[in-house]
Amino acid sequence: MAAAYAGLEAHYFGNNEAFAGPSTNWIFDVRSDDAYKGGGAVTMEANIHQLEVANISSDNISLENKWQNNFYGITRVHKAMKALDEAENISGKDQMMGELKILRAWYYFDMARIFKHVPYFTKDEDPSHVSNMVYTQDSIMRMLQADLMEAYDIMDEVAPSPARFSRYTAAALLVKISAQLSDWDNVL
């Protein structure tokens, strides 16, 4: 569980990949008018300038880090899900599975907002054999909706500790995903 949550920080190898990796990072906001690159000339952090002016190449390190870090997070979630499935006599198993479903939904939601084609795989699938052309963004969002609805139903109203998720975290992310799908009934 701790490793799955730690994926939100995207600190896997050092500081550089963590700069663009976390889902809370402003770097991808430069694609709109929410943030500006600033700093020195366009050659300083040229990868961010590429995002800002919509001149993005496949070797953009910010994109690579975002892609890589989210899938590291998903991998950690899947490992925790498998360990939870195999665990016996563990209390709070539903709560923990709900938390993991929220984390997975967050990592995929972050990916789907940035990339057009994202490979979706479950804990039981080998990611090296999954194509990014199987599911549309809408179909991925609908799978995330289902996961979050299930998480909401099985989780406690109060998180086990202040640093962990409750059912209201599932509800909050469900609203964001439902809005992305223009599913206004679920937003309400």
C-alpha cells in the first residue's frame, strides 16, 4: 500500500523524472493558459517550451517521464492488489482494495488527459502484450467510473489514517471522470 501511494510523488530514480512525473505538476498546464514556462530563452528546458507551443516530438522527456511514472504507479498498484488477493486473515481488505482502485483510476485518468492512446491493463494481464489501440479514452474512463463506483461502495466514510483515502476520495475522482465524459447525472 505504501509503495502504491508513493507513486503519486513519482520519485523513482532521482529528481529529474519527478519534475514532470507527478500528476500535480504544472508542466502540462503550459499547454493551456494555466501556466507559462518562463525562465531563460526557449533553449532552457526546451522540452517544456515544446509543450507550450504545441510543437511536441516523440523524444520529449517530459512526456516520457509522465508516461513512465504513471505506469510505474499502476504497476505498484497491481502488485499490491495481487498481494491483497493472496493475503489471508487481513482486516480492512475491502477498504484497501478500494484505495488501490482509486489510485489506479487516478494514474489512468492522468494519462488519458495527456495522451490520446493509452494501453489499459488489469492486475492479471501482462502489460507487454497490451496495445494502446484497444480502448478509446471514453471506454477507459468508463472502466475507471465502474472501479470508482465499486470503491465508493466498499470503502469507509472515514479514512483509516489522515494520509489515506476514504469513500469521498472515490466520489471526488468519480465527479472529475464523469465530467470528462459529460455524464452529468453521475456528476450530480
